[in-house]
Amino acid sequence: MTADDFQKVWRTPSNHPAMDFESAALSQVCNCEQQTADRRIRWHEAAWIAAPLAAWLLWIYVGAQLSFPWSWYLVAAALLWQVVLSVGACWRRSPADGFVDQTLLDSARDSLSRLDRDIAANRGFVGWSLLPLAVSLLVFTINDGWLSELSGMSTLAKSVLVVVGMLFLSVIYQLIQRAMTQSLLEQRQDLLQVVGSLEDVGPASGTHIEGPLSADAAVGRERAAQPATGHAVGGWVLTAAVVLLLIWVIRGNATLESSTQLLQSPEFNDVGGFDAKDVERIDEWLQDQVERAKYPSLSVAVVRNGQTVFERSYGMENIRLKREASPNTPYHVASVTKVFVATVATMLHERGIVDLDRPVIEYLPESVRLTTAPEVGRRITLRQLASHTSGLPRSVPGRVQSIEGRYQLEPQLLYDHLARVRLNSEPGTAEEYSNLGFGLLGHALERATGQSLAELVEELICSPLELRHTAIQQDDRLVPATGYGESSWRLESKHSLQGRLAGSGGLIASVNDLSKFLVAQMKPGAFTDTALTQLHTPTQLNDGSSADTALGWSVRSNDFVGRILKKNGGRSNCSAWIGFAPEHGVGVAVVTNCGGPDVDPLGYWLLERSVAGAYRPVTPYGYAKVVPYTGVRWQGDQPIVQVKGDWLRLASINDIPIEQIMQFAQREFGSLAQKRFAEDLVEVLAKMGHDPEWDVELAWRDKDGQLGQATVRMTQSNRSQLRNP
């Protein structure tokens, strides 16, 4: 009787216990079953050793090349734990010795016992190996999100990818459990039938059956009889981790979005006189913004005609130590650093130490290859680096220093990255914001002068302007305000410096020093008129058009004050904005020690209202995009407008009949008359010769023909609701 014949017999239900078989053949069957199970277990163990080991090596390599927080290596530890766990499981399993010296029933029972232990171990093994990996990925995602400089949408996208990855792990977990356990359970069922048949045969068969199952076998069988326990716990924990991560993602992005919306534009208009009443209005408004946005601290300065006309600080530079912020508190100002570096570059150009129009490669070692297309890279100039027109990508592509807490570049690390960088555009053809470009500019200035960037900033800017609380952070001489994350919890947050370059964001500065820097940018003195012209003139692209960037500065046009030169900066634990209106001699600096909401709107709003007489609906620079209503319907040429939720049949605006306004709009704008009336009311009235104020007098007739009147304020919010009902 062959082994196949015997398998057919025991798989065939029968009430007849008597069988004709040979003990040697039956032992061979048991041996084959056990060896098959062993092979499956061995392949399973080999896969669980090789896969995480390869992943661990890759994870360590990537971590060495790029800058990641400590939690990155927590994932590496989880992968290594999986390798150790797999090796340990393999070591504990002894090979099958066969059943030569055992009775037939004992051999079958032993095989069943071993199989039960393997099934139980498999269930526990998958849970204990995958769960640490899932939890470490969760920790890394949360930690990286707190330290990230990405926008809300970018953070959301990255988090969603990790959630998908965790879901993938959960699916793999389920599949492994189902496939592996099912395969072993089928073999177990076969062995149970063998044992049952042999037990029915009894001692008369000559197989020497004696006693019950061993205690070890009983325990294994009991564990195998509970197939859902480890499976369910692992599945539930993985599901809970995914749910928690989703909640964090939604809450984090919702918090960022809602906190941004909390900022509110001032209700006051022109405060350019800066008398006691104006200062009080600004102060009350800023206090309200601090409460709305939950800023740990906020420092603000306004300068006009070379003098500081407003300077205040609110909140704590360190919440735990209850240390209040002051105008002299240094803050991380991130990319505001770039205008300081551009100023240094311009001064060195003026002194003939560097030439902004020469290729940056001339200031680097001869062996350095700039980009994957070195012939194109050799054309990138210092001016293009300083104006974001070099074509270099935004981010520094990896680690450039080994220490934390200060900026100490390891040049060879930077050079290795530069050789692998791909350009996003041809040099001089387009704007491409680049932290890498400005970091490279700072390093080129260091090599040209033999001084560190920190020394250059101190010598050329800080010392002449007496900026005592400003520096490229290379030591502990200045201690900046403690940074806090952008979530409403305001947890302390640090950022890694290993993948950052000092020239792109290494400055710390107080708002008092930033106000002095703005004054120097608006009037020749410490900086010559030629240098200021270079700094503030929009960069010309290769096709002759002008970019929206000068050297370090972004150039904008504002409906109220005309041309604005501004620079903002932000990370997960700070936000800064400086800007000035050169034609009016007014500048504003705003800084905070948390990642959000960004202080940019505060800077813009305050600058608009700080120019005396400029903040009006109609200015020499344009027409304010504001309206007094939130909805418009039409009955022929008659507008029905929504004001504070009520729909009103409009009769006049500032005593100008609606019929007269619409007749003018049709002559001036033709088929666009109704659209211009609805969205560009200020322009329509101004072109009629009636320059409106912010508050307009509306008159309407109700359904009974009775006349109603009210003074209504025109706002950007109204117009936004009008365009996005």
C-alpha cells in the first residue's frame, strides 16, 4: 500500500475502523506531511528575514543621504526587530527527526503537535512583527508633520501616502494570515484524521497505542483551536493606527485652515498719522489677532521716513518659562535670510570682490560638477542664484552637515548633491524659487572672501546698522524665541539643520533689528544708491521680460500703495514677513514663533493702512476690489442686491440713481455692464466721477414701494461671497 493509497483511505469517511496497511508506509506518510509543513515554514521564515533586512539596509542608506527626524530611525529599529524576531523563530524550531524509533500513533501525534505549535507561532509572529512597524510609521508621520515646512495640502498629500502604506501593510497582514494559516490548517485536518483512525484501531493493530496526547501537544492543539485571537488583535490594532493617523491628518489640516481664516483684516482705514488714537487702534487689532490665531508671541514694527512709528510685542517667547517677548527678542526668520544674503552679495559686487554676472562655478573647486548637465550648469550666474532664475530646484536634496543646532556646512556633501541635481528650467528663462540656489550663493560668497557667511553678515550689515540681535546662527550667543508647531496645541517644535544651508534660511533677528534693516533699504546710507537700485530692480529674463523677483526681494504691485518689495519666511515653528512701499518710505516687519497661521496678511494689511492717505477705495494705483452687497440678481437692468441676508430692490448708491449708474456702465463696458456693476462697483463709480469712500449710502424700495436707506461698508469679503456663492 503506497502513501497515496493511504491518504485516500484516511480522507474517505468510514465507520469501519479496520484497515489493511503497513506501518512503514504510514510512517512515510507522516514523514512526508511533516517535511512539507517544515518546508513551508522555512520558506515563510526566509521571506520574513530577507524582506525586512533588505528594507532595513535601504532605510539606513536613505536616512544617511537625506535629512530626517529621529523617528525615521525608529522605523529602521522596527525593521531590525522583525529580522531578529524571524531569526529567533527559525533558531527555536528544531528540524524534524522522522519517526523511526516511535510507535505509529506517537509519530502522528508528534507531527500534529509540531504543526499546532507552528500555526500558533505563525499567528503571533505576524502580529508581533508588523505591529511595531505600523506604530513606528505612525510616529514618524506625526513627528515629520510637526517638523515639516510643507504647506497644508502638501502635508496632507504626504500623510495620505503613509496612510495608504499602512493600509497596504494591513492587507498584507490579512493575506499572510489567511494563506499561511489556511495551508497549515489543511495539513492539520489530514493529520487529525490519521490520529483519529489510529486511535480507533487500538492496540490490536500492533501499533502500541498507549495513553492520551502529551501535555505539549494538548497546549499546541488548544492554541490552534483559537484561530481568530492574534489575527483579530493585529487587525484591530492596525485599523486603530490608521484611524488615529487619519484623525491627526484631518485635525492638523483643519486646524491649519481654520487658524488661517481666523485672522481678520482691520476695521480701521488710514492710520498713517500714527497719533495716539491710531496707535491704540493698531494695538487693539493686533491683540485680537494674537487671541484669534493663538500665537505664542507676535512682534510687529512699522517704520516711516526713517523712524520707527510703531513697535509692539505680544505673548511669550517661551511659554514654559513664562518669558515674555520683546522687540529685541530674536526669532527664526527662515527665508527672510535671503534678502540679507542678497544685500551682502550686492555689496561685494560693488567692491569688486565678486561679479554677480559671472558663473558661480568660478567660485567653486574645479572638480565640482553643477547639475547633471554640467555644460548648462556652467552658465548659472550669481545674479541668477540671487533672483531665483537659475533653474535649480527648490529644495536642498539631502544632508549637507552632520551636526544640529548651528550651521556648519560640509562642502563635499553639497558638491556630491550638486552633481546629481536636475535643472527645472534653463538658466535665466523662468522664475524657480530655490533654497538650494541661495544656499549655494552663500557658499560661493564664503569661498570668494575666505570668511564665513555669518562673519560677512555681521561685518557688512549688522555692525554698520547696529543690529545687536541678528546673526546667522553658528553659536549660542543669541538664543531665539522657542518655536512651536502650527497645531492649536502649540507644542514645542524644532527643525533639523542637517539638510539646510545657511544662505537660504539661517538668520535669526529681532523685529527691532528688522525695522532698522528696512530703513536702510529705503534710503541710501549704509547701502549706496547703486546697491539699492541693483537690489530692488526686477530681474530681466533672457526673453527681455521682467521677473517678479529682484535680488532677494519679491516685487509686487498693490492697489493702495503701488509697488511693494517684500520677503516672507516660514517653517513649522516660525513665520516672518518684511516689506516696504519705496515710493512712500513706509515699511512693516512682523514675526512670530510658530508655524501658522502665516503672518503675511498682517504685514500686507498693516502696510496698506500705514501709508498716509493711500488706503482708499480709489488710488493712483488702482481700484479696490470691494462691494457693499453679497449677492446680485437682475430684473432687466434693475439690480436686486443682498445686504445682510435681505434681498433689496436697489434704488440708488450715494444718492446716484441706479438707472444713471447702469446707463453709464452700458456705455463704458457694453455687454459686461452688469458684471462690472456687480464685481467692480468702485471702478464704475470712480469713472463716473464719484470716488466712493469705504462706507456707501444705499437706498432701496420694498415691495410696497416704501424707501429704505442704510450706510453699508464695502469689503473684500462681500465681493468674495459674491463671486463664490
